[in-house]
Amino acid sequence: MAGFRSLARQVRDPRSDLALRRYSLRKCLERFAPYGHRATWHHLCARHRIEPEDRAPDPVRLVRALEELEEARAVWLGYEAGFAERRRREKHEGLRRPGAFDDWHRRTWGGNGVARCDDPVVHPSAPLGEVLGRLIAALESEPGTTCPVCARAGIVWRQDLDHEPWSGPVCTDCGIVVPQPVLTPGALARARRIRTRDLTSAA
Ligand SMILES: [Zn+2]
């Protein structure tokens, strides 16, 4: 299985045909896709004006999309390396963290679905690296009551997510599944009270 870097080389390869270069970029998303595969692809296409179904997109746009993805990946892997190191030290010192924190990291290790967007067309619009920077800042500080990406308070509990953890708090503004470790118990409880079902019946 080709790794992210060799796939990135294929995206850049001017001798390769455009369909293959586009395909390689999509394969990169199987290695690293902060919003999940489909939503991250939708995001990159929207930001770099690539027609999602175009089999021969402008190579300049393809490479710009790749660059955005690479920058975000560097941001995220840097955070993970620091996290792994910190965790080793904490364990050595006998410090424990809430299980939910480690569970979340285990599930998203490598950067897949760290800010998963269940609906592939509803996701933050800022560059991926910037969004991940905000998420990292939230993970490294005390839990809060708002979305770590868009800072809005509209968070609802969804029971019918397409991916693990299958249910969880979702931001109604930017669309991310909010990592539970960044929310206070109070904010989680509030989200649980507002389930999608209630929203539907209220509509
Ligand atoms: Zn949000």
C-alpha cells in the first residue's frame, strides 16, 4: 500500500495523466482526511475550484489542493508526536487522563476524522491547517462550552452518525463532530438534551 508521500509525488508528477494524478490525491485522503474522506475531498474541491467529478482537473489546482493537505498533515503529525511524548511521560509519572481522551486519540491516530463531518457538504471553510490549529489549541487547554473550530455554542447530540463513534456532539454551524475531550461535562449534557429527533419534531 503506497504511503502518503509517494502518493503526493504521483499527484505532482507532470508526466502522469491527469486522471491518475487526481486519483492519487483521492488516495492521499485514505491516509489523511481530517473531515473524513468525502467531506475533505469536498472541502479541497471547493477551495481550489476543482469540479468534484472532473476526471482531468487543472493540475495547478490539484497541486494547490495537495499543498493544503500536506500543510495540515504536518500540523497534525507535529501535534501527535508531541502528544505521544507527553503521554509517555505522564504514564511514567503515574498520571492518568480521562479514558475518553485516549479513546479519541486512538480512533483518530494519523489524522483521519479528527474533525469528522458527517454530512460531506457541511464542513468548515477555512484552510485545513488553520482548522486543525484551532482544534489542537482546544485539545491542549481546559475543556470549553463551544465548538473548538467556529466557537459557536450550537452543539447537538446525534445518534445516527455514519462513522465511529456512531453518536456524539455535532456543531450545527460548521458541521464537525466535536471531540468529546474538548467539551465540559456541562456542555456535553446540554448537547445530549438537544437531540436531532427533538429538532425534527420542533420543526
Ligand atoms: Zn463549529
